[in-house]
Amino acid sequence: MDQESATAGPLTTGRRLLPEHLGSAAFLRDHRVRYAYVAGSMFKGTASQDMVGRMARAGLLAYFGTGGLRVERVEEVIRALDATLGAERAYGMNLLCSPGSPRKEERLVDLLLAHRVRRVEAAAFIRMTPALVRYRITGLHRTPRGAVDVPHKVLGKVSRPETAEAFLSPPPPAVVRDLLRAGSISAEEAELAAHVPMADDLCAEADSGGHTDQRPLVTLLPAMLRVRERVAAEYFPGAGDVRVGGAGGIGTPEAVAAAFMMNADFVLTGSINQCTVEAGTSDAAKDMLQQADVQDTAIVPAGDMLEIGAKAQVLRKGLLFPTRANKLYELTLRHDSLDDLDGRTARQIQDKYFHRTFDDVWQETAAHLRTTDPDQLAAAEQDPKLRMILIFKWYFVHSARLAMNGAPEQRVDYQIPCGPALGALNGLLRGTAREQWRARHVDELAELLMAGAARLWQQRLDETAARQKA
């Protein structure tokens, strides 16, 4: 925790430990929230407008899930949130790295800057892209007292030390120079970029739903805290002001208490929030999620980054999607085009997985790329392997759409991101008034977890004090 973490007060003054005492006081002040707790973004608006709005009205921070949505839809959400929440409410939008389609990042950043969205959750970044750098440093200026004011706040999700180091460091100078030459930033913004880290908050994302490297939080979080210490000591002192939090497996008060005990500045939840009234997924998907236990998840290829082999964690119980997704990825490794597939495999994919022909899928994919990424479409028309990968990626998009819409057909193909945290929460709530997802609200789960974690800490403190007196 940073030097302003509020836990020290109750321990030394005898006051009872409260939820607002957990984590970083600077986090609370900077984001104007009650708790050092974040509801993270989830793909295709599962972290919905309703979810973000309810959290903001409760004085808590949440990020809308922009991944997989058209820019026009994201703009509608931003306008609606601004109209209902006002400028003083804290909320943010997800910015998902798109290595195969950088134009997606650029278009979203254009929108975020145009609407003065002050917070982004940067996910799946391996390097600091021009779009992310542009968002971070646009608007940098000196205050009357000489400090650098940073209007755009970035929460970077990381699972690798080298990525954490990139977020803890100033923007890459070469990227800044290119942006300046292109006229995308001002000379003042380029000069001040060297004085600010890429992120205000760094989230160590452990074994989570959706994109994951399957790192356990008990090893990942301490490692990230040490990266912060090293970067601050060796070459960029400003890294010491970046808050480091934890995500992945956060579904019970015990998990929250453990994260703060490991010096997390904040915690971030994901999987548990999609089994709430406010989540933007279907009732059918929520019914499945409600039945999940801690062992009911599987690792699959991440469809949006199929070409680089990134991984994601999804619900497994009662579904064929995990097996089929892994099969498609294996085929991309072994074959250079659809023509290389044997007849039986090709028929199985078209009849059982897609329920349509490869040609039908390609026509739909090409029509989409024609308006969103014509460069990639042109490349695929010349590269049979890229075309095969794009056709296979359609299945991942389609399976997520099936789950989001609650389509009664192809239910076994639902793609539902989920980590074991939800199973732990389901176990905690079994037999209570919140056992059914229709009685779960995202802000109430935050209260449950944070208040429960504070009670656990206080209980341990009381037990320790009693032993010392004995």
C-alpha cells in the first residue's frame, strides 16, 4: 500500500477497522470513491451501462466493457452516462489492445478524447501503443505551482513484469516523437510526457475470467509491487506513486482481505459481477453462471488475439465451446489454409460448430471488415492462412453473441468468460437471500466483500490483542 494507506490509523488508534480503511487513501481521493474497489470491464458490454451507473451512484468505480462493440454503440453509452451521472461521478471505459487491428484502438481513443472521458482501463497490452500513449498524454500541462497535471487516468491490467514496467515508466520516447511529427499531440504534451508514468493504477491480473495468464495472485501481486519498487529506485521515481492492486480470484471477503494483507492498494472484481441484475449478458447465461463451482472453468484461446495464442478462461460446465475453441486453435497451428483441412474436419466445423458454410462465414466477415478494417480485408484476400484465421475467429464472436443474446439454439456453444472467483461467491451465497442472481446487485456485492474483509481483519486484530494480554 502507498504511504497514505488508511489501514495504519485504526491499528494504532484503537478505532474499529471499516471498509473505507482498506487500501490506498490516495486511490479514494483521486477517484472520489468510497472504497478501494473496482468493478472491472467485461467484453461486449457485460460490464454494462446499468452496472457502471449503479456503481457510480453508490460512490464506487466501474469500467464499461467496450470490447467487441462498435464505436457508435460506445458513444451512445458515454452520452447516456454523462447525462445521468454528471461530470462529478467516477466511471471509465475499457480500452482493449487490438494487435491485429490498431485502427480499432485509434477510433476508440478519438471518441474518448472527443467526449472527455477521464478514465480508461487498458487491457491486454503487451507494449504501449500509439493510441494508448496519445490518450495518456493528451492534455498534459503545467499547473501554476509547476506540477504536471494529467487529465487522463489509466488503469493498466498486467500479468507480466515487463508489461508492468512499461506502465510504470513514461511513454516510449519514439512513440511520443512519432505522435508529435504526425501532429497528434502538442510540443508541450511531448515535452511533459517524460515526467509522467503511463498509468496511475496498475492491476496485477491473476487467474481471472476472460484474458488470463493463469498466474496465482499470491505470487503475482508481490512480484508487481517489487517491480514498482525497482523502477522507482533505478530510473523513474514517479513509478513510486503508481498504485498497485489485485484482480483474479476476488470473490469472497477472505480473498479481498488477503489481497489487502499483501499490500494491494485496491482490488478489482470481474467474474462475480456478471452474475448480477445489472450485467449485460443474457438471463440464460446468468442461470448457468449461478450454478458454477470453483472447478467449472476451462482455458481456451482468446478469440480476439487468436493469431498470437493469447488465452482466456471461460465457463465449462454444460458447454462444448471450450473443446471446440481449442480445436480451432490447434488447426491454425497445423494448417496454412482451409483447403488443407480434411473433408471430415471441414464438414464437422461447418455443420456442428458454425451451422453454416465457410463461404457464408467469410461473406459476413468480409462485409464487417470492409467498413471497419479494409487493410486487414485486403491482406486476408491475399493470404489464405489469415483468411482461415479470420473465419475461425468468427466462431468466437458468434459464440459470445449467442451467450449475450441467450439464444436457445446452439446453447452448448455459449462463450461465457468466467474465473473460479464466481464459484467461490456462489458457495458463499448458497442458502442465503442472494443465492439467486436476480437478488444480486453489483454495488451490494462490493459492500458484502469489503465489509466482510474489514470484519475479518478486525477479528484477527482482536484475537492477536487478546493473546498478547493473556
